[in-house]
Amino acid sequence: MANLDLVALVVRDYEPAIRFFVDALQFELVEDSPSLTNDGRRKRWVVVRPKGGRTGILLARADGEQQAAFIGRQFAGRVGLFLRVDDFDSAYQRMLDAGVRFVTDPRVEAYGKVAVFVDLEGNRWDLLGS
């Protein structure tokens, strides 16, 4: 997996997270491999990324109550992830049709169109484009 930058996102379970990113956001599933925790328990190494993108998201299933407590709150209620698209209107409509929940209406800023949506765990994202 050369030349792939990663950011981790804590999720409740792998399958619903994969479906959200692949089906609703149209990301590609880069890797889904068996792995082990540091103390030898089974887990998976699951990476998704926007098609044509370089940065991937490691979907890390919460391990224990402490990690589970931060699901959906990894960025303290702020937008913490950004999805830039070439055609904002098309991506926005496709995501709406796929059931993605937007928490703001689209607006125009100096840097382009933007709308805030939440992923399946409640983390806030900016959809950005022109």
C-alpha cells in the first residue's frame, strides 16, 4: 500500500461503516484484511478512500468502552473531515439520494460551495466543491 496517507476513524462495526463509505459516499475499499490487536485479539485492517484520492481512512472498530465513548465525537462536535469534489451539485444530490444526512444547507463561500454532513457515526464533514 505505497503512497497512501491514513487517518483513523473509530466506528462501531466494520460492515455498516464499509457500506456507508462505499455505497453512500462512493469511496473505494482499498483493503480489508484480518489483523490482530496488540494483545492478540482478532480485528480487521479496513481502509477506504475517495476514488482517485491518496488519503485513506482506516475504519477502526472501537475496542472497549473508552474508545466507544468517542464514536461520533472525535472532533468535539466540529467539522473534522473534508471531502472535496469536482461537481458539488451532482455529489450533493447523489449523497442525498443515498440517505446521507446534511446538517446545513449548501452555501457559497470564497473557496466554493460547502455543506456539512454527518457520517454514519455522527462525525461532521464538509462537502466542498464548485
